[in-house]
Amino acid sequence: MNPEDNPLFVPHKPVEDGFPFDVETDSLADTMGLRLPNRSLYVLQGVVGGGKSLISQRLVHGMLENGTKVLVITTELTTRGWIEQMEAIGYGVTKEIRDGQLMIFSRFGTVAEARIDVGIEDVLNSEAVSQADVIILDSASALMPDSLDEAQRFQMMQNLRKISSEGRSIMLCVDPDEMDHKLLHSLRASAEVVLDLSTTLIGGDLKRNIVVTRFLRAAGPVQTSVGWRVEPSMGFIVDITAVS
């Protein structure tokens, strides 16, 4: 994970007014604070199939559209697979990668060269982290030990806060079933933004919602619950009938 591999990825400069993620094709930003706060931790929590990757990719797309430099670390897809998934929902990123605005690293390499020994400490110590405005870990819980003692949890939180204090933000996509519950509680209690993903089966249709549990330093209105879906030909859609 060496940013020198992409010389166009210019050095990080702290952003003072947060990270806008609005796009013309949907109204997610209008219902969820307009900007993600800078120098912050974001926790995006959901079980397998809850939509963590899709929501994080929508936020990545919006931030890229507004000039934010993003580093994505995926534990579930190859780099090629992540790019193809973005393209499948209408979010092409070829230009942003070429221009150095987006970097993607995968535990599986470009195609499939697995690195099972990569942990969250390896990611946080990467030089690439220092080059980004926002770092997305999907899924962060897959990089964390199953159990930690109190000192290890404190050290983890300290490392995360050190990175955010330097002017960048970290989004942790987590599955509560695969990580230390006390650490998850600490993350949720400390994070500036906590988004919980829920799914409900109503009349044979699966309804998806982003429950905004916490959103500090929002630049605009924040709804408590935002319904959403993804259509093959239209991409991400905010379901206005499910917004409250």
C-alpha cells in the first residue's frame, strides 16, 4: 500500500468544512446532512446482505463528484470486482483512479492474490492513509481480532483518533456478528456519524432503510430514517415513501 505507486495521488491537505456527497441523480445528501464531517469517525453497521457496500459506494461516488480524495480498502472483493460493482450501479471511477483522486486496495489483490494476514493495524499504518481525505474500510470488522482486552481496545481507538485528528475521516463498515462487541460499543460511542442499516419484508418486498443514529456537525437537515433501493438501470434511489 504505497502511494508512490500512483504519483498522481497528491499529498493530503486538511479539509475544514466537511465532505459534500450530493449528486444530481438522487437526494441522499439532502436528507442526510449534506456533508460528512471532517476529522471524524463514521460507523456504517449492518449484517451480511444489509447493503453496507452499496451505501459506502454511493458515498464514495458522491465525495468523488465533489473533489474529495478517497482511499478504499475492501476485504470482500478484488480491486477489479469493486470497480465493476461501482460501474454496475452507474458509478464509473476510471477517470478518478487515473487522476489519482481514488485509490483502491484489496486483500485479494487485483484479481485474486489473497492476503489473509492483513489486519487493521497494517491498514492504519499504510502510507496511503496519509494521502487521502477519507478512508473507507469495507469491511473493517473482517480486519479486526475477534476479541481484545481493554488495553488493546484503547490502543485501537487511539490509533483511529490519531488519524482523524490529522484532518481526515475514516468510515468503518462493520458487521456486529464478526467483531469484538466491546470494541464495537466503543466505536459507536465515539463516532461522529453512526448509520445503522435495516431491512424489513413488507408485502413480499424487501424495504431497506438507513437509520441515522448519530450525525454530528451536519450542514443540513438529517432525517432519522432514509429508505433506499438500487435499480439496475437507474442506480441508487432514495425511496421518498420511506423517508421520515
